[in-house]
Amino acid sequence: MRRASVALLGAGLFLVHGALPAAAQADSWEICIATNGTGATRLPACTDVIENKKVEGRKLAGALCIRGNDRTEKGELDAALADLNEAIKIDPTYACAFSNRGRVYSFKRDYDRAITEYDEAIRLDPKLVLAWNNRGDAYANKGDLDRAIADFDEAIRRAPSFARAYGNRGHAYQRKRDYRRAIEDYSTLIRIAPDLTAYINRGNAYRDSEQLDRAIADYTAAIKLAPEDARGWRNRGLTRLFKDDLKGGLADYNKALEYDPADVYSWNNRGQAKMRLGDKKGAIADFRKALELKPGLETALASLEKLGVKP
């Protein structure tokens, strides 16, 4: 499953209105509902609120919803599900809990159940943009790209500055080979919230549509943002090989393997560059390393046969 779906951090907050009762004024409540907090701070605070019954009703459901989200992010899916089930039991009209429960089922790869949960969240609160986005993500993971795009469209219509929906819709368009629209969405994402993945994804769309110089420019931007992340190096390396820039591609794969020596395709592709540059010994070593990591890799086997050696 793509991990593009967005965590509903602090999603219970917008449902907590009015003055809080005295018991809810404790620091743990403030930390639990803080939108600028992290799971490391929220989770123990929400646990204190829940276990010591500092709030009740929808506020208690909110604490359970937030803790369920943070447990989901930690991969504690069954514990998260228990929290969200309890939140829904307390308040069956609470959209946050249904939406977050949908995320748990998405992480469990039960996309049909996830979609059912998002359906209910949207029915209860059509303004919950994250539910539209996350249901689109579930549809995308099922391969239903048109329905995914429709949900991302709605998320963007309701929240035009919601960056993640542009990235998700761009990825769906890219899978449909509609590179023009994919590039438009990635460009909007980069304008709103530039990050490593956005540049790499737009670079991939440029590369897939044979705009290789633009792809290289995006991978270069990704490298500047995160020079120790292998993805920028190996994507630029591959594109340079497509342009027959063998020395440039080799240099990029050297860096990619420095930061991620477990990537089989970097070994294979560096071997291709070395073979085409006449470095037979180096190419053989790289192809053998690729086969060590992934026995039976056809391109490496074929290349070694071309070089006249056994694996």
C-alpha cells in the first residue's frame, strides 16, 4: 500500500467546542488535543485523559480518536482499532473515528472495509476533507483510478490548498499515463509544499513522458533537498543513462549505492554503465552483486552471458 494517505492528527479538535470542564483543563488534555504536537507527546497525554476519565462523551471519543491515529502511525493497528471502536461506541455520529478506522483498514490492506468506513465518515461530515482524500487513496490502492481521482477532485474543491491531495491525484494520473495532468498536479504540490517526494514524482512523470532534461532538473532539486537520500541519485543516474551520459550515470549510481547499498537495481544499472564504458571487470562484479541480492534477476543474468561469464 502506498503510504500517501494522510494521518488525521488531532482530528477530534474541531469537534470540541465551548468552555472545557474543570477536569479537562489539566495539561494532559491540552497536550492530547494539540494540533502542533507529535505522537510521542500526544499518545501518553491522551492515555492519561482516557484512563483517568478526565473527559466524557464526544471529548472522550476525541481523545480515543487521536490516540487511535497515533497508534496507527506506530503500526499498532489492533490497539488503534480497539480505540476507534470504543470511540464509535461512545459516539456513533463521530466522523473522525470512522475516518481514522478507515486508515487502519487501509494499513491492513482491507481496502473495501476502509472505503465503507470513509463512506460513513463522509455521510456524517461531508466537510471532512481528509476522509475524501483517504477514500481516494483506498480506491487507488484497489486500482480504481477514476473513482480515486473523483475523490481527490472533491478534496481539492473543498480545500484548494490541501497539498497531499494534489500529490495523490498526480500519482493516479501518472498511473493512467496522463503525464500532462500528473505534472500539473505535482507542480501545484511543489508550489504549495515542496518536498523530496514531490520533486522525484514530477521527475518520474517528466522521464516517463520523455522530457529527460526536465526530469534531471527535478532529481537535482531532490538531491539538493536531501543529498543523503539515494532516490534522487539513482533516478538521475537512470535518466542520464537514457541520455547516454554514461559517466554521469555512473557517478550518480556511485552516490546512490553509498547511501543505499541494498538497492539491487542500482547495482544492476551501474553494471550496465560500466559494461558500456568498457569496464568488464567492474561490470561483472556489479551484476554478481545484483544477483546476490536478487537471485534470478534476468537483466543481470543476460548481461553476464553477454560478457561471456557465468553468474
